[in-house]
Amino acid sequence: MNGQSTAKRWPRSSPVTCGANPQERKTPFYQFSHTYQMKCRTEYLRRENLKAARPEVANFKRCRKLVDQWADAALKLFRLKTRLGLHSDES
């Protein structure tokens, strides 16, 4: 299954952020991780955009699920036709 999700993450301490204000390091960030064209991608979201992005993420998941179901049905049909000898020898 493809891993599409919106997640709340907390920044890790790093040499770059160690000198930063401790309150700034405690602010979470949001990310949308997904697979597109066989590549994993992560989109970072601002808190003010999160509310608008959630329906789009839900729509993305629904679309991905429907495409997966369609591909599964097409493969089952192909196998059934092959088993019954219904494929023509067209090239």
C-alpha cells in the first residue's frame, strides 16, 4: 500500500538548532508524505495551511485507493480471460 499521510513532527536537536531559542525548537511542523511516479516525496506544510490541506489529502487517499482497486480488477480480468483462452493473438 502507498504511504500517504499527514503527520505532525517535532524538530530534532541538531548543531544548527542547539543555539536557537528553546521555544522555537518546540514548535511542531507538519508534513505530507506520499509516493508519486515510484519516488517517495515529502511536502512540508505550514500550520495555517493544514486545515485546507486535510480534505485534499483525504481526496488523494481516496483516489489512490480507487486506482489500486481498478488495477486489481483489471489484473483479475486478464488472468480470467487467459485461463479461459479468450485473448486474441493481436499484436
